[in-house]
Amino acid sequence: MGEPKELGNLQNSLSVRVNHLRFINGMTQKELALRLGMGGSTLGHKINGLGKWGLEDAIALSSIFDVSIDY
């Protein structure tokens, strides 16, 4: 059955936004993974849509990149 379409779109949007923020802040994927307290492969899976972003991830990302959680 899968996940609701809106959730998949949200996950994808978050991945795109994370990559953009990482790029404009000159941060490598490895650096971001360390700051999030996860392995590089775990972050890679989330960015590539193979893993799911959670609320805790969104909160941490908003703090790291100094953006609102709904950005």
C-alpha cells in the first residue's frame, strides 16, 4: 500500500531542502551527518529517499542551519 502521497512529497521536499542548505553553507554530507549524530550512510539514505526523516531530524536541521522548522 505504501505511504500517503503527501508524506512522500514531504520527505522528498525535505531531502531537496537539506541538500540545498548543505550546499549554500559549504557543508559536506559527512560534516552534516556528524552534526546530526548519525552515520554518513544513514544520512545518505535519508537524502536519497531510502530512509525517512523524523521530527527530531527536522528540529536538529532547523537548529544547524538556523532556519524555522517549517522552512
